Amino acid sequence: MQLLAALTEADALATGPTAWGGWKEELVRALIEVHAPDCVGLLRDISKVFADERLDIRHARIVALGDSVVDTFYVRDASGQKITDGTLQQALDVRLLAAVAQICLYCNYYDDGVKFLGEDERYFESRQSFSDQLGSVELWSVIDQWPLFVGQTNLARSLAIVELLRSTLNVPGDIAEFGCWKGSTTLLFAKSLKLFDPMGPKIVHAFDSFEGLTEFHPSDSGVSERYATAYKGSREMLESCARLAGVADGIRIHQGIIEKVLPEFAVQHPHVRFSLVYCDTDLYSATKTILADTWRMITPGGLMVFDQWNMAEFPGEGIAVNEFMESATGTYEVIKPEFTRQPTLALRRLS
């Protein structure tokens, strides 16, 4: 193991951030090495990859090499056996590289650290320890007691979205969500309408390809390398959950690439107006299309809300919004969503 560690240290200095198993894994069975910049949060993200794949870390060796580190992990699967599944090995490589790329992004953009990175690191470490202690639990016992388990960030986001929705209940028009992923925000909108406006005509239009992030523009600097096909959702799961909650009749799903589906929708449904548009696409081209085609569809007094505006992790969305604000001066009021990190911006249409 010391010999292999020495090899990895040399590789780290020569090749930069990598993650590999391959023939080196065969030398010591389940040994996995990760080379990366020495950034806050790296161990947290690597450990999360192993936990998500139900792998047990039996031993870890951390070697600092100036501004870089070599993290060596001896892992076994849930049954205590070495990893022999080639598909799993490849998936680990992809996910570990993505984790390293994410940390590299933080290091490059924030030399003094992301504002919430330390807080998040402590929370995720505590959450993993809590999960290990709790063990396997029945699904609905968790869901029905969700305030016991939900994190502060997710709770704040959900409450902020509901507050934004409630502020538009008296504005005529439907709800449009772009980039619904697994559908949690879609169902949050639909369930909230059933609670706060049960006799109203508003419905939720959900736009997503369900294929993840695929349409990249040069303004989406670095996103394609980190998130290609990430955030792939399931329409079937969304529809099943909507039926279970009794809100399926209040949801319309428009599946496909937003840049193609939205212009077609606008032409085919010229009568539709929105009281709230929620943009969670992360990317430049989709956001640009949403602004071009739905701003005129928002009833005066309605809101357009952005989940990743002004976020270095997804620069394209912010660039598209900033271009719009520069060209549409006087037609909107800027609103900062309260008590939440995300969404980051709302624009209220004035005329």
C-alpha cells in the first residue's frame, strides 16, 4: 500500500486532478485513489459518492502535497466484498471526477471559500453520521414526519417558493416551471394551489426534457464538463406522485428540449397567461428562450423567479437574466426572495 501511495503521489504532481482504479486497484483489490486540489469539502463530497453507492470505507489515507492531496480509500461493497462490477467501477470514476471538478470550481471561483461551504460540509458530515446511526427506516414514517429530517436549506427554499406563489394568487394566470427535474417543486406548486386556492382555475405547466442538462452555450462556462446529463428526472415518478396527492388534474407536462417545446407552446396557446414563471434550467440558452417567450405571457403584477441567478456554479442563467434586465429597463421590479439562498432573484412585471 505504501508503494501504491508513492505512485499516486507522483501521479498527482504530474497529472493533476484524477480519479482511478483500474490495474492499480488489482494490486490491492479495493483501493481507490483520488487526486485533487486541497479544498474545503473534498472529503465530504468523496464520502458522499461512496455512501450513495453503498460502499463501506474500511481504511483511508490522506496525503497533502502542497496545494494538492492524494486521498486513498480501501472500500468494500455492502456485503463486505471487493468491487468486481465493472459498471460500478466506471460509475465511481465518473462520479468521483465530477466531485473533484465541483470542488475545483469552488477553489477557482472563491479563493476565500464559498460563504456556506463550511456550514454545508459540517451538515453533510453530521447527516451521514446520523443516517448510519438511524439505519434503514420505513419510507412513510420519514415522509409523514418530514420536519424531523428536512435540512434548513431545503426548508427555507420550499417556504420561500410558497411565499412567492401566495403573493401572486390574486394575479390571473397559470404557473409555469422550467426545469422540474424530479418534480418536487412542481408538486409543491400544485399542492399549494390545492391548499390556498382550491376553487381557482390556476394549473401548473411543467417543462422538462427529463434527459438532464444537454443544451450548452459558451456562456455556460465549465458546466458541460461537470454536469452533462445531470439532473435527469422521471416523468413517470412525477405523474405517480401527482396522482397519489390528488393533484394530477392540475398539472400539464410539456416534455422536450425547452428551446424547442416552449416556442411551439407559445404559438399553439396564444391565450395562456402566467402569474408566476419559475426558471430552474441552470443554462443560458434555455433561460434566454424563457425570457423571450414567456415575459410577454406574464400578467402585469406576476413574477418571474430564477433559481440560479448570480451563481458562479451556473453562470449561463445569470448572464441571460442580466442581458434581459439591461434591455428591459423600466418594465420590472427587482425582488430579493426572503430567508433563502435559492431562489436568488424575482422580477415582478410592471407593464
